[in-house]
Amino acid sequence: MRMLLLFAALQAASPALAGTLTLAPTTVTEWKAVYGGVEARDTVPARARVGGLVVDLAITEGEPVKAGQKIATVQDDKIAFQVAALDAQLRALQAQLETAQSELTRGQTLVDKGVMTAQRLDQLRTDVDVARNQLAATEAQRSVIIQQAAEGDVFAPGDGRVLTVPVTRGAVVMAGEVVATIGGGGVFLRLAVPERYATTLKQGAAIRINASGKESAGRLAKIYPQIENGRVIADVEVDNLDTDFIGARVLVELPVAERSALLVPTSAVATRSGIDFVRVIAAGVETERAVVPGERMTRADGDYVEILTGLAPGDVVITP
């Protein structure tokens, strides 16, 4: 008899110990799952400034580089012959200048003795000036050729990582041809969203990102106005993106709409024999209703599940 009385007392006390929740429509965000590609903020090609043969290649794909680091050397064999030819011209012009200066000195002596005219002396001075200017012009031309030889060194345009190296040692390249592509400045995500969602995208909206199994948050930084192949291009800013590969595809969830839903705490749903039940109070009587749950979501006050059918606004749900 005592056991029956104790059992009845527990039955009477259990509803008082449980909480209740009056259901009301709640606005929830609908998310669209798309894939975004990882892009480098700065993708800069390192180009050859002169044409020739690649005699040294100091990098491979994936290596980090610093701005101004020498990554390759392009050699043009014709430059060495041009320098040799100019050196020969310089020696000839130097000899001509020395001869002209000697003639000028001799002419000045003859003018002092009255043997040579002043007109002839002026011509000798002109010969000296011409020889000196020809020598200076050839030296400047040689400096240009030497500078061209120095421009065979290819340097990294900025800090970053080598993405591509389309040439090999021993290859012939033309002036302006890409020797390597450097990606730096961090990474961002570039999305191609179906155009039917174009009007729902809002710049600055929060984005959910799943990279390498890790959840992170981002921000819709830029929406491009031109639609390409039925897709809207958008960029997402994200801090500490967990990926080492440029071009990797990352799952992204975009907020595209809002709707009303009935949410109950996850703990209020009990499953028996594959059917989900929720306890409710109607007219002071506690009953169980079979429900069809939908999406589960985490909010600031706990974990909730959307109820698709089985409950209606105004129902009082018993929560543990």
C-alpha cells in the first residue's frame, strides 16, 4: 500500500517539476549550400624582362618566396657579343681621341710659330670634341647593354607562395613571358551562386563555412554586378581559413531567405519505435503527440528542432 501511495505522489509531482513552452512561430534563416573556391588575394606573375635561355631556376611550386628574391636567371648569349663589339669600338675611339688631342697640341704649337692658321686649329679642336662625344656615346650604349644583361635576373614581385612555374631550366623564353606565378596577401573565397538567389544576397551578411571538417564564420564582402553563365559571382572574407591549397573547393552556406517555424527544445522530443513524440498539455490533460521533426539548429539559449507536423501555434509543450 505504501509503494502505491509513493508511486501516485511521484506521478502527481512530475508535471510540476517539468517546464512548459507555449509554441509561437519563430523566424528562422534559410541557408543555401554552395561550394566556393579558395583564391589568393594577390596573384602576380613574375615575368622575364629579356628573352633568352633559362639557365637557372631556383624555385618550385609550393615554395614560399620573399619580395625581391631572385627566382630565375635568363641569359641572352647575344649580349656578350654586343659588349665585346662595343669594347672594341671604345678602344678604337679612345685611340682616335688620343690622336686628335696630339694633333691639337701640335697645331697649337704651329699656330704660335705662325706656321698654321687659326682656322685649321679650330678644326682640330672640333675633331677632339667629336672623338670625345663619340666615346661618351659608345660608353652609354655599352651601359645599356650591361643593364640588359642584368635584367636577365627574375625577381619575386611580392611575398607569397609559388603557385605555378610554367617553364623549366633550359627553356627559351621571350621578353614578358611568365616564369612563375606568386600568390600572396592571404586568401578569400569566390562563390558562383545561382542567379535566382541574386536578389536575396546582401553584402556584409554572415556566412557559414565548413573547411576540412571545421566550422568557421565569414562575411559576404563583395557581390559582382555581372551575371556569368547564370551565376552571380561573390567574394567572402574569412579569417584563418584552414586550407593550404589555392583553388580548393569549400562548402559554404549562404542566407537566402527567412521563414516561420515552430521550434521546440531537442530534449522535449522522445523517440520510441522509430516514432517521435512530444508531450503537450491541453485542457489540463497531459498527452503525447506524434510529430515529424525537421532541421535541428543551435541558438543562443540551447538546441532546438523544427516541428513540421503534429503541433500548432499555441500548443503548450512540456519541456524537461
